[in-house]
Amino acid sequence: MQKPERDPAQAGLPYRPCVGITLINRAGLVFIGRRRGSGPEHDQAAWQMPQGGIDEGEAPHEAALRELYEETNVGAGSVTPLAKSHDWLAYDLPPTITKKAWKGRYRGQRQKWFAFGFTGQDGEIDVAAPGGGRHKAEFDAWRWEAMPALPDLIVPFKRPVYEAVVAAFSGLTDWHAPA
């Protein structure tokens, strides 16, 4: 496998603190959304799990629940915590987009990942108008996917993070929803 190109200017930039969410349904499948439009760090067909920045003073677990709601409409009452990553997982942006993404302030993201079991109904998921339309749509489509397939669906520079998440959370696909 060819190593990604690195820009020496990136070395002095910090990582953006972020969370990632692995939402697992009762069938053991994982929520993925297709990025709406094309941003500097994604191509038109990129599928990913929900993720987003941690606000100043916000705990990572709180950020994960907020981001999940803002991107999928799934509220805290429809999930049960299953696990979190032990380590922070980081990726660097390719040099061609470092200056475009986040106004060039970050070299990439450093993420704490959380796994939640989805106890709600699929009809609750609304990627077109999350939060009743109070939040900007991040995805234009969504589906449930088998966990082992996830690394092949993400943009290549995020693949090592997805491989680590799959390795950490793959044993959770047989969780049981509370009665």
C-alpha cells in the first residue's frame, strides 16, 4: 500500500478535536450516511459514520450525542451506550485540501469514537431535516451496513481510522436492546 503524500507545512498544525459515532441497530448493522455535496475532504460518493467537532468545554460523550442528533435526528433516548475507543484516533488530510478544510487551521482530526446501540425505529432517522430542520443536513442518503464493509466505503485517508474502529467495535454487533 502506498503511503499518502504529506505536506511538511502540516506538521506544525494541530488536530481538530472530534468525535465519531458507530450506531449499531438490533440486526448488528451500522448506520452510514452519504456526504451531501462534495466538500474539500470528500468526494461525491463518500459514505461515513456520523462525526463532528467537540465544542469548547464540551465532554466527548456529550459531543457524540449532540453530533448524532444533529446529523441523524436520533436522540439520546433512542440509544444505549456500548463502548468508546480507548485511544484517540487521528488522520491527516491530504496536502491538496489542508488549506481548504477548516480554513487551513488543522492538519486533520483527532477523534474519540463511541459505539451506541440503536433502540429507536428507523422512521426516527431523518438526514434531510435533522432536529426538525434546525440543523444543516450533512448527508443526502443513509443505510445500514455490515461493519466489516465500512473501511472500503470511506475516503482513503480516513481508512486506517475506520479499520481501527471496526477492530475495536466488531464484537458489539450482537448487542441486545434493553427490554
